[in-house]
Amino acid sequence: MRRMKRFTAGLMALMVICTAMLLPQPAAAVKQADIDALKSSATDLNKQKRELKAKLSALSSDKAQVMKKKELLDQQIAVQVKEIGNVETQISTYADLITQTQAELADAQEREAAQYDLFCRRVRAMEEGGTVSYWSVLFKSDSLTDLLDRLNAVNEIMYADQAVIDQLKALQEEIAEKEAQLTASKADAEAAKKELVSKKTELEAQRTEANNLIRQLASDQNETEAEIDGLAEEQEAIQKEIQELSRKLAAEQAAANGGKPSNAALGGYIWPVDSRYITSTFGGRSSPGGIGSTNHKGIDIGRVGYTTTIHAAKSGTVIVAQRSRSYGNYVVISHGGGNTTLYAHMSSLGTTAGSYVNQGDSIGVTGSTGNSTGPHLHFEISENGVRINPLKYLTGYSLSR
């Protein structure tokens, strides 16, 4: 009887150890649901792209439709860029999920080894105590699975022993599940990488098509001149809107400042991008591609791509962050006192109207949206509502020849 009490106490202690080993693990930092959400978003983006493609197909080949086609292509490109970002995030999330699953698998394997060791010690204790003869069953087994099957057939197994075995089985199932998850995640990650290559190739083709549209328009002088007039009118309308928004903002700031004008206009400018290469200067110029304005209201900064960060040239409040036919995606910042800067042809906007930005803050990414034949930044400075040559303030540049 005393031996049985000691055995029972020892068995309960082993059960406590076993239970502690099998406590629920912390919630996973990365879940398959995260990937599923990204895939759902990708489906929505793909739908948007199909709708834009249908609109493009519906347009005639008439050159009068060129700017409309360019606008739709710009929108399609923007969706494509988002799709690429989505796939890149999927790949990154898969990498995190794979790393996490590998760690969880190693942990489960360690817990299985500890549980199996516990089971072996339990068998030895019972054999030595003469309670049940398991020893022969243990060593006649061909494998762990065979061992568990044999033990299940032994009617003398006590409930506590069965619990140890059940926990061992549960760990085996967990390991098998983790291994399957790991294999599936690796396969999905490889598929996403191939998809990324395909989407980047498609993006380059779309950008080439969009830029060529503007060049093709120059082949008909009459239509080119008509288009120039239309774009120039739009830019002048935008300039009037900028002046009005700037005056309105100045009035609001003065009211909030006790009637005193804002001194935000003070201070110099920094280059809005890292490049210092000017492809088109302020004022009279030869029209690039035959479609740009011959009375250039700003400067074009080249040697940028579709991913170059654009920085605020001076601190101020964003009064415009939208798109137009001529400027494409563009941002206007008011610096107070009728002083504004404009940044055009962005691939994507990185700020919103009403936001305050400090000098040097990122406000977007360079591109070729709107009336553009290739990636560059069109940059304007206005003082008292009048556009001036930005090179009055920006130095250290070189000119294209």
C-alpha cells in the first residue's frame, strides 16, 4: 500500500510537469489571416485594373483621345504599383511566417522529446514497481507510432498513463501540422516571387506605353497645338486656384495669430530631390516631345526614376494634393505671404491637403504622370502669386545639353 501511495504521488508529480510543459503558447505574431487579407486586397486591385483596361479599350484611336488615354494609363500604373507593393508585403509576411513556424516547430520537437523522455521514465518506474509489465512492449516496438499503437492495446494502462500518451500524440500531430504549414508557406512564397517579377515587367510595359502616347501626339502639328492650348489653360486655372487657396490660408493663419501675418515665408529653399540635373529651364524653351509648354513656368529636374523621394523645399501647409491632365499627380505647399511651391508628375502622392510639412519632409515619389514623356520632377516657385525662376535660389546644378 505504501509503495502504491508513493507511486501515485510520483505519477501526479509527473502529470503536473507534463501539464506545465503543454501550457498554451503565446499568440503568434504572424498568422495566415494576415496573408489572406493581403490576397483579398490584391483581388480588389486586380478588379480596379480590369475596369481601367476596359475603359482604355473603349477609347478610339483618335489622337484627340490621347490625353484621356494617358490619364487612364497613369491610373492603371498607379494600381499596378500598389499591386507590386502588395506582393512585396506578402513575400515579407511569408518570410516572417516561415521563420516563426520554424521556431514553433523546433519548440514542438523539443517538447515532444521531453514528453517522450517523461513517458520512458514512467514506464521504468512502473516496471521497477512491478505494477505493469510494459518493458517488453516498449522494446518490441519498431517505431514510436508502433509503440503507441501497442500501448493502446494494453488493457492494464491506468488513466494517468493514457493522459501521458495522449499528450505525446497531440505533440506529434502539432509537429505534423507545423511541417505542413512550413511546406505550404515556402511554396506560396516562391509563387509570390514569380508573380512579382511578372508584375514588374508589366509595369515597365505600361510606363513605356504611357510615355510613348505623348511623343506620338507630336506627329500631328494641329492636334499638338490644340492640346498645348488646352493644357496651358488648365495650368493657368490651377495657378488661380493656388493663389486663392494661398490667400484663404493666409487669412486663416492671420486670424489665428491675432491679426498678424504669418512669417512662414521666411527662410530659404532646399533641392526637392537629390538630383541637380536640369533638363528644362524656366521661361522660353524648345517644347520637349513637341507637346510641352514653350513658356515653361518652372524647371524640370531629370536623372530621377519612378521611386525617387520628393522633399518639401520649404516648410509650410499643403494646400493641394491631387491630379490633373497636365501636371499629373501634383502637390502645392503654401509657405505664407503668397509664397508657394509646386511639385508635379509624381508617381504617387505622399501627403494630403491640410497637412503641415517641415522642410525636407517626404511628400511623394517622382514619376511621369500627366503631360510627361519620362520620369522627372517639374518644380515651381511662386512669390506673391507670380511664378519665378527656381534657379534664383537653387544652386550647384548642371544643365542638359
